[in-house]
Amino acid sequence: MSKRRKRWLAIATVIVASLFAFACTELVLKMFLPFPRPATIGHTASLNARLYGWGFSPGEQILLGNPDTGEVYRSVANNHGWRDLDRTFSNPDGKYRILVLGDSVTFGPVVPDDKTYTRILANKLQAAGYNAEVINISYGGWGTDQELEALTQEGVKYQPNLIVLQFDTNDIADNVFYRSESSRHLKPIFYSLDDNGNLVRSLNPYFSRDTRSIRDTRSIKDRIKNIVIMSEIGKRLNRRYVMPNGSKIATQANYKITATKLDQLGVFLRILPDHQFLKSVRDLADKPLRLNRKLLEEIISAHHFEAQTDMILRILEDRWFNATWRPDRLAPRKPNVGTIEWRLYFKLVEEVDKVSRDNGAKLLLFSDNEPGHYEWETYWFRIVDTAESRESYLAPNEMVRAFTVRHGIGFISQKRKYLRCRNDPHPSPLGNEAVADDIFEYLIEHHLHELSVFKKPDRS
């Protein structure tokens, strides 16, 4: 046998042995030491995914983290797969039950369990002497359609006295996922309007947990990357990448240059695309250099933009939400309630209200579209901060409020600003505290008579 053939045989032997060792390690880990999925809002292989598209199974571990401090929060899904305390459908203690339906704002992806606004609200009610509990049913990315499904499939079984429905402007688009070929397979059901404007619930023929029946539009590279990350070994390596210190997620700012970011810089610096500064920044993307603050500051100084240093660096930070910026978001416009998306949203809320009333509960709405969110958007230079922009950005609140008045639904006014994490648009611990305070004050002001029935006797 030639030396060359022996060398190739040795290489092949090493490869086969490595693959065998990898497969054995995967099998042992999967059987005896399975690692939590790298998901914060749920996944498609859970029990709840069969009903809502994604979620968690009872008892699953949930890994979350504060993107500003790097602190990691570990949660365990309750006995029904929610990020909440264990619950029973029966109410043996005769508590006043508040059921909250929402998306990631209610789920609380950047705060520990006891800092979610639902948990804070429950503590406030109990501290005030009321025999009450607050039940949290939410997953990130949910639309109003999934919240309605959760109410009918599970929520009504708790026989709640009050139902709180959280509103977010992204609900409007989330309710029409079925229109997009790339995402229409995500939900088992979808809602639409017939020719007379009536709400129609339909089973989604594209929904399947059999991924072979779903056209995968990702590149071969992305598919291989996903397989590796979702392996037991890959999950552990991914955690070491995301949490290099073992107990903290990475928070250090990295920088990235993209065509979108260059456009964004041009808008806020008020310079044309052929400006030499933009050309210099664009050239950095083609060089094998690791972008860092010092290198960028040198370019900024060379073109005399020192006064705009913070803005430029902020725009160039490699944050997940920066990838979604579009020029049409610079100056928000008041939404048109006559569009199919808004009409569908209001019909879904009407159905939530009907289901609530049919089950003896009252419905309240509260909005995450508020001044704190607007200020977060302007901090990251995603919106040009003008009086007109602010008015248009907050306009959906008044639209929703007007709808609730016409239909006899409660609307929780925002008396406080909901502070956000710097590196994430979701309410921080202080923001969640403000949400809980607003809801608590509304309950005391508008539902005190009902709550008083559940007042615990004063034993002092």
C-alpha cells in the first residue's frame, strides 16, 4: 500500500472514529442529560406547540437573561407549560382570579420570574389584603389570534373574574402570519374576515410538525448550522458562546457594518450616500480587521464627526433589533383603522370580549405602546424624534381606547413610563413594576367593589 493511500486511510479512520464518538456522546447526553433548548419564548416540539404553534411543555427549563447586566435567569415551565406558578383549574380557596393574556411583554424575557408584572401585581393585591391570584398565559411573538385560542382552549377553565389582554402594535402583523409563505406554517389555526366582515376561524393546512412537509427557505449553511446548534453538544457549546462566563450572557458591544446601517447613518448625519465618511466606514467591512470602538473613533475623528460619536457608535452596534430597521420607520404615521389588519384585530378583541362575558368575566386592555417605548426607539435612532413622530407613534393607544369605549371594555391608562432595558425593547424590572402599578391602581379605582368581596379579614 502506497504512503499516500495509507495517509488517506488514516484520515478516514480518524473521521469515522470522531463521528462515532460524536454520535455516542449525543445519544448518551440525549437519554440521560438532555440540555434545555436554546429558546426563550418556546419551541415547536413542545406540547403547547400543538395548540398554539410554539411554546413549552410542563416542567421544561427556560433560560433567560438580562441583556444589560448579563445576569442569567432560570425558570421552569409550570404544570401547563407557562412561565408562571403551578395552577389548578379549580379554585378551592375562592380567590379573585385575574387571567392575563399577552406576548413577550407579559412573558418577561429580560426579567426573573418574580419581576414579571403579573407576579408583582399578584403580590401587590395580596399585600393590600385581597385574596387574589394573577394567572399568566403568554409566549413571545404571540398575536391576538393565539391569545384568543389560549383563552378558549385553557383560560376559561380557570373561571377568571377578570381578563386582561395586552396590546402591542406588532399584534397587527402577527395576526396575519398566514399571508406570508415563509411563516404561514407557524400556527395551527388562523382567523380571517368573510365578505360581511365576520370573524372566521380556520384550521391551517400548512401547519405541520413534520418539517419534511414545510419548504425550508434557508441556505444549506444555515440548515447545517441549525442542526449543529440543536444537537446536545451544540447546545452546550452555544451556551458557552452566549454565556462565556458560565453564569452570565454576553453583553459587550460588538459592531457591524451593513448597507442598512450605512443608510441609517446617512439619514441621521444628513449626508449623501457618496460622502467620504460613509465610504471610509464601508471600506472597513471589506478589510480583515475586527471592528472595535477605537478603530471606529479614529474614522469618526478623521472626518470631524466627533460631536456625533455616540450616535454613530450606537447605530453600528451589532444588536439583534438593529437588523430590522427600515427607512419607512423614521417618521411613524398614524395607522389606518380601515385596513384588513386593523379590522381583523378589532374583531378578534370583540371575540375575546364575547368569550369573557359568556364565562362571567370582564375584559380589560392595556397597551405596551407608550412613551417609554417611544424613547427607547429614539435612543437607538430608529425614529426621528419630533412632536409629530411622537404623536403618530402613540396614536394606536387612542384608537384602541376609542374602540374599548364603544364596546364597554375597560382600558388601563398609562400613568407611568415603562422603562426598557438598554439592549432590549422589553420592559426592565422597573418597567414591569410600573406596569403592575398602573394595573393595580386601575383595579382599585374601577373594580374595588368586586375586590372588596375578596378582602381578607383583618386579624390585627
